[in-house]
Amino acid sequence: MYASPLSVMRRVVKSKSVEYMPFLLSFFLFLNAGVWSAYAVLVKDIYIGVANATGFILGSAQLILYVMYMNKSVSSEANEECSSEV
């Protein structure tokens, strides 16, 4: 579940646009992994902890990518509009 957006992350890096990566999905995957990781620490369950800590790291990477490229898609659309008006 946590690794499935990796292909979308590749597309975001190539296209420099977050058009194909919905923010809410990335955010709630990140929150879900964080809550389950905290639970795993509280009950000292390594099996739950390892899987969800990995998901937490991957979710963090998705959110970082989103922040890096969220304004890029807006500026590229503005550039296209300006060039088509001329």
C-alpha cells in the first residue's frame, strides 16, 4: 500500500508537475503510517513498526516531492498561456 505511489513519484520528477499525485492521498497515507508507527512503539511490536515506519518514510518523501513541485505546474501553465497569447 505504501510503495504503490512510487511510480507516480517517478512521473512527478520527470514531468516536474504534481498533476498525477493527489495531495490528500499522500497526506493521509503519511498520517496513517505515522499513527500505526506510534502504536507499534507503544505496544513494542516490531512487525507492525517496520512496515509502517517504511510507509512513514515513503509518505514523507511523497509530501516533500509535492512541496518541491507544487508551484512548478502553475508556473509552467502560466508560461504556456503567455506564449499562446503572443
